[in-house]
Amino acid sequence: MNFLVRRFIKNYQDTKDADVRMSVGKLSGIVGIFSNLFLFVIKFVIGTIVHSVSIQADGVNNLTDAGSNIISILSFHFANKPADKDHPFGHERTETIASLFVGILILVLGFETAKESISKVIHPGSIDFRIASVIILLISIIVKFWMYTYNKKLSKTYDSSLLEATALDSISDVCGTAAVLVSTLLSPVLHFNLDGYMGIVVSGIIIYGAYGLLRDMINSLIGEAPDPELVHNIVDRIMAHPAILGVHDMMLHNYGPNKIFASAHVEVDSSKDIFETHDHIDNIEREVKENMNIDLVLHMDPVKVNDPETELYRAKVVKAIHQIDPKWGFHDFRIVSGPTHVNLVFDLVIPFEEKYTQEEIEEMLLKHIESDKKIYLVLTIDHPYA
């Protein structure tokens, strides 16, 4: 497979290039089609000859895999289409939608195989052992494991969820075919037809693999939390600039491996020249785009630096939060002070699993904040992003 990639794909080392990803996906799909059709033909023919429903079911599974390869080729083609007025963020999510469709097909196949296998358990046929069946099953295990290894490697190299799904499907097939091989070898020894039972095992593996694939793709479409390492890398790049005092409220939107959009609030010194600060922010956005291929938008939050009263109340809030729960945090802190009272304005960051109402949280904080002035809280509840 490495030879094929080097031979037919120009600039194959440019793993972030959309055209290269499309070409790799199509090449993987073409190789998969031929491999799966080869396995389907030999399994279905031999399964028919020896009257083995599990071998036939395994062969039909390979035929479905070939159909999945066709879908993956088409999805890579459409995912590479440029953005247009109706799809300003591009078409890379086509790959996720195709993976979802593949998962549904595999799930349907799993249930059909289970139904046929249960029928075979209820009405078992005669045992017909042939060495050709063993050889074909061994060939299938070898071919499928090879497909798993190259798809797994390509999925990591080119950051492709569809190739990852293909790899997982291949390793599931290895387990399923191994179960059929066990049935073929043990049935004559035990004088008991295990074919239907192993067919149920194969269908269970197919259904489980489909469930995992569908779960991941649905989570991706709904919107799942980003990779914490990616978030930390972005924050580190932002905080590397001396003009930035803090980062919060980061949001990431993924429209495909090469279509990531991010936004964040950055705290800056309110006494600095606004044009100078804006220039720093522009430089950060360009740097993240050039080095991480992420479209980043930063919002300025000016804060008072070295203001004694602000620092006094900040310290009080830090102490109060630590006494309530050390896992809590806060950001975007500022005060509006008057002769008789002071407004404390900040975002409180608490875990998603906390069940307190905002009124309860404010009551707890006020009990722990000591002040000569009346305290009013202007509080926004936030949650950790990563």
C-alpha cells in the first residue's frame, strides 16, 4: 500500500492538502473494492458448496464492505468540493455523513445475519468439513488484517474518520471470520454443528461495530467536546504573547479535518493603546492560521491592571471559591465600585455535573466574601471547555 501511495499520489507527504486526502481516500477505496469482491466470491461459492450459512454470511458482509468502499470514494470526492454560497464552510462533513450511512448499512446486515443464524440453530444442517473452507477463511483473515493495518495507518496520517471507520470494520471482520474458522474446525471434532452459533457471534460483532461507528458519527454531527490537547495548544500559542493576560470562553467548531474555526476571549491591559493591542491580536490570529490551519477570531476583554481595589476583591473571590470547591474557577473579573456598595462582575466556571441553581451559587459566594461594603454579584455561569 505504501508503494501504491507513492506511485499514484503526487505530494503524498503533504498530509493536510485536501486533494492529497481525497486521492488517498479514493485509492484506499479502490483497493478495498477489489479485496472485498475477491473475498465475497470465494466465500459465497465455498459456503454454498459446503452448505455453511456462516461462511455465506461472512461473504455477504464482504460484499457490503465493497459497497461501503464505493460510498467512501464518492464521499471523498464530494468532501473535496470548494465552499460555495450555500455551504460557506465547505463540504468536508460529507465524510462524516457517509460514515453514518455505512454504519446503518452494517447494522441492517448484522440483524439480517442474526436472523438467519438463529434459524440455522433451530434447524441445523449436516456437518460438511472441507479443507478448502479452512484455506479460504485463513486467506480472508490475512487479507482483512492487511486492510485493517493500512487503513489504520492512513487514517492517522491523513486524519480521516472514514478511513478509521473502514479500519475498525476490517478488524471486526477479522474477529468474525476467526469465529467462523473455529466453527469449521470444531464442528467435526465435537460432532455438533456450531455453524448457526458462530453465525450469531459474527452478527454480534457486526452489530457492535456498527453501534460504535454510529455513536461516533452521531456525536460528531451533534457536536462533541474538542480534543483537550488541541485546545491547550491553541491557548499556549495565544498566551505566548506578552500582551495577553488570560484566555477564556474558547469555542471550536469542526467542519472537517481541514475546516476548524475557533473563537476566544482574551484579557488585555485596559491602559494600553487600543490600536497596539489590536495589532497584537491580528498577529496571533495569523500565526494560528499559518501554523495550525485554524481560523481563529479573538475578542478583547480589557481589564484593569495594578488597581488596588480590583485586586483586593479579586483575592476575596479567589478565597471564597476555593473554600466552596477548589475545582471551580472564574475569569473576566471587574468591579463597579460606589461609596456604599460594589458590584463584582465575573464569569464563574463550574463543572457540567454541578446541580446548584444560580441563586444557590450566589448565596454561597456571598456567605464567603467579607467586605465593609454591600456586595452585589453580576454573575455568568460558565463551564470548562476542555
